[in-house]
Amino acid sequence: MRITTPAEIESVLRLDGPERFRHFVKRVADSERAWGLWNDGWALMENDDGTKVFPLWPAQEYADLHRTGDWAGYQAREIEVDSLLDELLPRLAESGTLAGVFPIPRGKGVTPSLAELSKAIRDELGRYEVETAMFPPPVPGCRIGNLLGEGTTGTVYEAVNANGEALAIKFLRETFADDPEMVARFKREASICQRLRSEHIAAVVGAGRTEQTYWIAYRRLVGETLDGRLRRDRVMSAESVAPIVEQVLQGLAVAHAAGVVHRDIKPANIVLERTPAGERACILDFGISKDRSRSGSSTSGGSLTSHTATLGTINYMPPEQIGASASVDHRADLYSAGVVAYRALAGQLPYVGSSQAAVLYAKINQDARSLSEATGMPWPEALVSFFRRALAREPSARFGGAEEMATAWLEACRAGTTPDLERLRKRNVDSQDSDDTVLEG
């Protein structure tokens, strides 16, 4: 049985209701059980209108948090997922009782319709069945563990090698195994990461092909993505963001010196690794990177990227990457790093629009919003000036290199007082804060 750690409990309890609902559904589908409280009968709550509510939790540890007050004599009891779906939820429907999904000590749970809850769990169970059926083939010398994540082109599983080293193995989806361009991109990612040596770039320890599946083995990073932290905390202080962005720029300096342009720098591709010396930022996923060092060509990689292609993430890419990803240079990454810094500080993006097309149009034709315009609050002039240069539409107006940008960034973060975090958090994060990578050509 999976153990819920104190750190995970603390993190999950900070999620809002809808996020806890999604966590509940995934956890119940994974463990095939939910939890309630029992003492000669199930514990019940009441809504404000007096409707009875049956509280449900995704793990025993969360149920145990509620064994106080009127429920002090209750014990956490598991409910197998089949019993939950086929017996308990129908009984609740007959009695007019709601399901209270994942209440926490400081807040009530979500009360979806019973049909909605049943469908969400059944759909998630269906996805797990597909994942199990598509479990990757063995990798020589490695023991494959649980699924860590998945994207459009690949899946990532935890693994341990013969030396006991923790790994994260990325598999190219079999549907792309016969696609020469996707296979070439996957192989190039492995090749690039194997030669880039930086503590701020995910280290590749091996790559190969098993049966019809291509794989890359990375050193496992223990921590969370910057995207995960921003979704949870909404905004971060300049003091917290400063070392993260500086370390990303250090990693980019190594990549750029080797002739590699990442082309997809964004919070989801930055891991905040926990180390004995403290937190360390590490760049992931060079899957759509451009290798300018190949064959001495400044546009090497053209065979993989059409000159009219758009690769990257719309909210984080610079204007010149729109429709011309093959021709961008290192300054595209510097722009994206600037957007990451802006998003972390302001809780918003420098460009907004009613659609992705509107955002693209604004990037080409308008300057980025200043921090004050985006938040309605005053910011130190040093930071305003930094972003004016970092997010300049013309590459020639930006910083010349990652090291120069890192120096300017740290100086800007030390100058002046930034707005209160709680006031910033109360402002809604832009609904368009999407991290989806675009592959169009």
C-alpha cells in the first residue's frame, strides 16, 4: 500500500476544493479504495441547508485528521472502489445524501452530484487500465516502477538500476516509433543531454531501444516542478524566485555555449530539486531543442524543423519563434526565462488575450505589459527596467547572453520592495496560464 508522507499531506491540504477533487479521483483510482469514518455507523456531516453529506477521503491519513470532536471515537475504514461505485453511491442517491469529497480540517469538501463523482472515478479507472495494458517493456539492468507523468509524445516511469540509483525513464510512445522525425527528435534529446554537463540540466545516464520502444534514462530528481509550485502558491517573493531564475540561466549558459537552444523554457520544464545543500533548479525536456553545433551550421536542425514551423509554448515563446522556430537563437530562451520570472513574481503573464491567436497577435504587435499594468500595484523601477529589456520584442534589444541576464536579474531583485504576497495572491491568475507545448509545422 502506498504511504502518504507528511510532506505530501501538507502540500495536498493546501489545494483548493476542485484540485482536491481531482487528487481524490486519481488517488482512489490508483489505490482502488476510498476512506470514511466508522463507529457503529458511518460518520455524516450536514450542508448549510441541512442536507446530509457522507465525507470521503482518498487515504487513511486524511480521514485520521478528522478523528476529533464529535468524531473522536471513530476509526478510519476503507471502502473498496467497487463497493463505492456499485453499492454506496447508489444507496446515497436513494436516501438523498450527498458525497462530501475530501473535506479538510479548515474547509468543507466538494459536493458533486453522485453521477458526476461516479463518472469521474470510472473514467480514471479506465485510463489506469489503458496505462497498465501499455506498460513499457523492460529496460536492461533496470527495475521499472510507477508512472510519473505523461505527455503528448511520451511517458515517464520511475526506475532503479542495478547500482540502486534512482532513475526517471522517458519512453517514446509506440505510436511514434515509425515516425522518422519523432524518433530523430527523441534520439537528439538523448544526445544533447548526455553532452551537456551542468547541475542545472537533467542528467542522462543512458538511452536505447527495447523491442519497438525508444527510451532515455535520466537521473531521478526529487522535488517538484516550478509549475506545480506556482499552481499551489500563485506567486512567489523576489527572494524566492531570484535563485531559481539565476540557476536556470546558469543551465542555459552551458547549453548555449554548446550551441543548443532549448526552445521550450517554462515552469513545467523546471524542476526544483531537493538536495542536502538546499533547493536547486534543473532544466528538463530538450525534446524540441535546436542544436546549432551540428555540421557547423547556424541553422542545424532544419531537417527536423520546417522554417515555417511553430514549436514551443505560446505563453512563454518570444515573437520571433512564432512561425519561424527553426531560425531562433539563444535569445529566444532568454525571453522565455524572463516570462518565467515575470509569471512567478506577478502571478500573471505579460500577454493576455481572448484566445491563443489573440496572444500571438499581441506578442508580435505590442510590448509586454509592465508589472504595474498587470497587477495594478507599484513595483521597483529596477525590476520594471529588467523586464522591459528581457521581454523586448526585438532580440537585439534583449540581454546578449545568459550570464549578463543573470547578473542584471539579481541586481534588480535586490533593489526596492515588491508588493505584498497576500495582496498578489488575492488577484486571480490568468486563466490562459497554459503550459501546453505546440508542435505545428
